Amino acid sequence: MQLSHRNADRRDLKPVFDLYMDIEANRFLTFDPMTIAEFTPIFESMLSDKTLFVCELEEQQVATYRLIRKSHRQSHIWYLGGFAVRSSLKGRGIGYQILLQLKEQAKAHNVSRIELTVDTENTNAINLYRKVGFEIEGKLKNNYRLTSTGKFYDEFLMALLLQ
């Protein structure tokens, strides 16, 4: 399986929008359901920050994630967010391969820690992250609110130490 990672660009608006708004994934991602017109300024902001990436397999966008390098005393840390794999491709090892590749990239960039937050009910993602070596470091209570339910949800802080 030859996955490639690259910074997202304007041609990725629709594929990234579809990944973020996928009915199975959206509950666990950053943004409430919205139209592509509402998403466009958010997408543009992520492009200007150069923190949004897409993964391609056979020239098709199959996944997206944000990778944010922290600064100053935390410059050894990458924060991984908004990680989504196309629903129709889940269970094929794509997420696992992406995370292994990110792990290797981190080492090459002198990053010694990758951290993320994940909904405490998202057992598939938690199991995937554990398989790669992430560990739960804590629980963030009422860390986000879904507009659709009006309820707050907890997340785990997970991290992968590379040294």
C-alpha cells in the first residue's frame, strides 16, 4: 500500500469537506455539520496555517489530518488533530499505515512526542492509537459540545513518546 502525504491545497476542499462531514466521522471531529460554503473559510484558514494534510492512495484522497508543531519549550511536540479516513476504506489498515508513517516523519524532524485528543467513546480510534503505541495520559472532562445534542463530551489525552 503506497500512501502519500502532502499539504492540502485548494483542490482538496471537497474531499476534505466530505471526510469531515461524513456521518460516521463527524461526531468525533472538530466541526459541527455545515454546508461547504460555511466550511470554506475554515478550510482556507487551515491552508494558510499549513497544518492541514491529505493522504492519497492511487491518486485519491483517502484521509486527512492536521499536524501542529508546538513552539518554545514544547517545540519537540506535534499535535495530531482532525484525523479522518474515508469510511468506505476503514478496516483496511490505512489509518494504521498513516500513523506509522507519521511516527517515522516525527523522528526525522526531531519530534519526540505526538499527542492527540480522542472522544472517550470512540473505541475504534482509541484501539488504533494504542496499536501504534499511544497511551492514555488523562481524561479531559466536558472538553467539547455537540450542537446536535447540546451535550458535553469527554476526551482522552493520548500521547506517543518517541525517545
